[in-house]
Amino acid sequence: MTEPTPETPPLDPTDPDPTPETPAPVEEEPPAEEEPPGEEQPVVPSDTPCTAVYPNVPGVVCQIEFDNHFAFRIVHTATVNGQTYEWE
């Protein structure tokens, strides 16, 4: 039988898990990147609808109407042969 080396502690026969405990490596999160000053995005007021036009479907417009910061509805309108249709 070999003698335990100073680096390896002797095994305890009463220990149910005889593997030596080693601390888990600590993973550090990278620092959050800050946006450079100067380039700020404009704030759109909540009562301003966002409009999107579908280039593949002429006459169809999609608007997102904000009731507040958390509620909104999407309204589609289409004009076909002079008749306007609206759906959500």
C-alpha cells in the first residue's frame, strides 16, 4: 500500500463520498458595456402610433397604437379599389 503524499489528504473510511473536495472555480461576469455618449435614441411619446408599410402588399398599413407603456393594439388598414378596411 502506498503512503499518501502531502498534496493528497488521507481518505476517511466513514466518508460516503471519498473524493477530495476542491473549490469550484469562480466565474466572473465581464463588465457591462456602456454606450458612448452622444448617440441617443429619440423617445417616442406613448400617444404617437408607430406606422409600418408593407412594400409587398400595396395599400396595407400597420399601426401600433399605445394606450400606455404596457398596453397596445395593432391596427391594420388596407385600401382596395377606394374602399378602406381595418382589422386588428
